[in-house]
Amino acid sequence: MGYRRCIVVVRACTVRVRRERIGLQGQGSLFDEVPERAGVPPQPLRTGVWHLPRMADPVALAPLLERVLVQAPPRRMVTPGGHLMSVAMSNCGQHGWVSDRTGYRYQDTDPDSGERWPAMPHAFASLATRAAARCGFERFEPDVCLINRYRPGDRMGAHRDMDERDAGAPIVSVSLGIPARFFIIGPERRGRATAIDVRDGDVVVFGGPARLHYHGVRPVWPATNERYGACRWNLTFRRAV
């Protein structure tokens, strides 16, 4: 698929980038550096959870995300119980998170293609490392970026991420596209939730005492973003293996 207009449609969701706006003429490596935006300092939401408003640059990240999704398009996975997830997913990095009737796990290859997952762009990993360091987690080096696609009405129920071998490493979550309401509860699924509206370019980091807390995303309300259309893309960086 060509990049003359830098437009790609991935399963009914569009990632749009204008070449002239981000200086891609004659460039465009997966390993280009994406500068950190000068945002406000990390905002603590609760112990172990921080919100970094507008830290990520959605314009610069868009072509990198586009190229990953061309190689590994998002798909709706099936839970071990046989239910189709509402959120479509993909991965990049050394491993990828998958779900099917046999369970949840990380594996090196894309089950749809049989090929290895696309390499994680250096700019993705660098952003995650910098965000984690700003919240006190030094030397965080993700080996997985789980990519979630939300369309209006999609949600992510309360869950906790327990498939990673090292729960001492934080999770870094980057939001691109239309807004969503992220919430985190605590060590039990029931209880009072802390919620935050995450917008285009926002980053959330959680780890330490909050690393295994239940969290999720409320149903996404209808909206449109100039670059990503009627979609929210969530990049979640982890140390899985």
C-alpha cells in the first residue's frame, strides 16, 4: 500500500496523516524519534497512578501506528469463554498478547498470519520509557505494545493485567484519537472507581501498588478526530517476558 497520500483504512477505521504537516518527504523510518511534548507535570490520580496530559504527539505517532497496522491489522479476539471482544486488537514488539478458547497468553507470532509481530518502533518504546521515568519507574524497557482500537460504543470491562511475568514493571497507556473515560478501581473488582477522561496524546502510567488493580474503559461516546476518524487507539506498553 503506497504512502503518496499517507492514508490507510484499517478495517473501517482510518488513520490519516498529511505528509506536509510532519515532514515525511523522503523520510519515515519505523525508528524515527518522536519528540516529547512539553506538557504539564504528571498528575497523580491515586497511589501508583499518574496522568500525563498531552505528553505524546499524535501527529508524529500516526504514521508509525499506520505502518504497524498494515502489517498486523486489528482483529476482535475471542475470550476463553467463547465471547467476541468488542475492542479490536493488534500488537507490535517481541511478543504479542492474544486470546482464544485456550486462554490468554503472550506469543511471538501473529495467529492470523503466522508471522512474527511487527517490530516496535523505537519512538514507541522511547515514549513509554520516558513516561515511566517521569513517574519514578526508571529503566522501563517494554517488549510488548498491545494496540487496542475503540469505536463509539466499545468498552473494556474491569480487568487486571496478570499475564506478564514481572508485575514490578509499570504499564504505560497512550491514548490517540477520540476521547474515552479510563477508570481504575483497586485490588477487588468491586469498589469505588477513580475515573479520568483521556484525550488525544494523553498518557497514563500505573505501577507499584496499583499494578494489579482492576481497571477498564467506559463505553466510548461518539466523536471524530481529524487524524484518526471515529476511533480511539490505545497503545499499552508492558514488560511481558
